[in-house]
Amino acid sequence: MLSAIRTAVRPVDREDELSLVGHLDELRTRLIVSLVVIGVAFGFCFWQNNRLLHIIDRPLAHQTQTQVRAGHGPLGATYTVAQSARDVAVQLRTVVGVLDGPGRHQPPAAQATLRRVAGSLERDVGRLSVPPQGDKPVTLGIGEPFTTTVTISLVFALILALPFVLYQAYAFLMPALHPHERRHIRPLVMSIPFLFVAGVTFGYFVVLPAAVHFFQNFNSDQFNVLVQANQYYKFAATTLLAMGLLFQVPVGIVAITRAGFVTPQRLRKHRRYAVVACGLVAAVLPGDVVTLQLETVPLYLLFELGVLLAGVADRRARARARAGEPSLGGESAG
């Protein structure tokens, strides 16, 4: 047990001689430890599943309540009837108040009846004044609430455990790298989870609300729209994961430039194509014209950030080559 913990925490040094069986044993240990961490994260997320579902439901709840207030769909029709009944109850309460008001000499029995009616109308008005309901997706299968909750808990668990799993992959591959290669790869590996979280955050606050608004309002007067939980959560998870991956653009640019597939100078020369590509990606994502701009600008800024970092890495590599230090690919100057 202690050996497994040491393996998970401390990477194997390059000087350590490991046989094939030793490498396989290290890989097995890191996989087991990663699965344990994912399991712990899953247990925590399943414990807090109500809060997680509330977070995912929030973009849908805002749009659904807007639809209900507008009277669209079966929930909107029910809300409209409730508001009409509330208006009638308010008017009846006013009439009862006038009949039982000062200067009205009603028999004791009539006064008692009017007060009971006034209390009943007050309660009815309170019940009918609640905000529009329907802010949660519907389930159609008997086991769908459980399976959907498990799925959402697993997705959040993978997001929470991502930094640790990436570290295990890096620690397993690090002994095969030279010290100067480790210095270049370590910042890239460490930036992946931060960029992923930034992408998920951007997707949650910008892309997902725009997508829900677009799909909920598309031909809404022709359909009775009820959102199924399984489909909505799958759509939300796909959208957030896609944005998390799209935010890895700087890492990808630095990787392909360091591998020699393209140079930073060539990327700068053809940046107009990057603008078009970012616009096309944003156009594929659902939303309106304003959302299209909100999505295109961050994607292009990520491209420029990647080109900037690639240029810095290229200048440092050239400086090391002039000084006689091996480059990332292991080549020496001259």
C-alpha cells in the first residue's frame, strides 16, 4: 500500500532501472490509484447530486420559466389558467372585503360566512401567486432518475479527478524524457486542466444558455415542448466537454509547432484563416448573432495565445541551440 502511494506521488527517476515487468507494474499501480481517486470523486459528487443537478438545471430553468410565463406549451397553458383563476380570486376577495367593510350592517351569520370566504380566498391567492413551475426536466422511464443522476455524478467526478489523472500519465511518461524535455512539457501538462475548466465555465455561462434559448424557442408555437432529463443532460455534458476541449487550442498549437509540423511564423502569416475557422466553429454551436460573436472572439484569442506561446518557445529553443544545449527533439546545435 505504501509502495503504491509512493509511486502515485513520486515519478520514477530517469536513472532508475526498471524492467518491462517493472514498467507494467508501475502502470498498473497508477491506473488503480487513478480509478480509486475517480471513485472517491464519484462518491462525493453522488453525495452532492442535488446541488450538481441544480447547477445543470439552472440554464434550462431560466428559459423554461420564460416560456411558461409566455403561455407556451402545456406548462404555459396551465400557468395561464392559474393566473386567470388568481385574478378571479383577487376580484372576489375585493368584493367580499366591500361586503364586510365598515358601515355594512350584516347579520352575524353572514359576517361569519364572509370572513370564512375571505380567509379561503386569501389562501387561494397565495397558492396561485407562486412563480411558474416546470423548471426541471421530465423523466419518462422508471429508472431514468437514478441513471441520469449517476451519469451526471460520473461526469463531474471525471472533471474533478482530471488534474490527478493527467499527473499520473505525465509521471509515467516522464522517465523517458530528458531533463530539458521535462521543463518544456511540464507547463503544457499543467495548463491542460486549467484551460479545460475555463472552457467548461465559458460553456456553462455563455454557450449552454444560448443553446437552450435557441432550441427552446425554435418553432415553439408549433410544439408542446417538454424537455426530457436524459436528453438534456447528455446535451449539456456534450456541450461543456466540447468547450473544454476547444479551449485546449493553445496547447495543441504549441505541441504541433514544437513537433515541427508548422512554424509560428507560418501561423501568423495565415491568421486570417484562423478567424474564418473560429467563426465556422462558433456558427456550428447554436445561438444567435450576439452569441456567435461572444463565441468567436474567445476562440480567436485562444489561437493568438497559442501562437504567442509557440513563438516564445521557438525563440528559447533557438537560443538553446546557439548555446549548444539540446533542443526538445534531442538535437544539438550545429
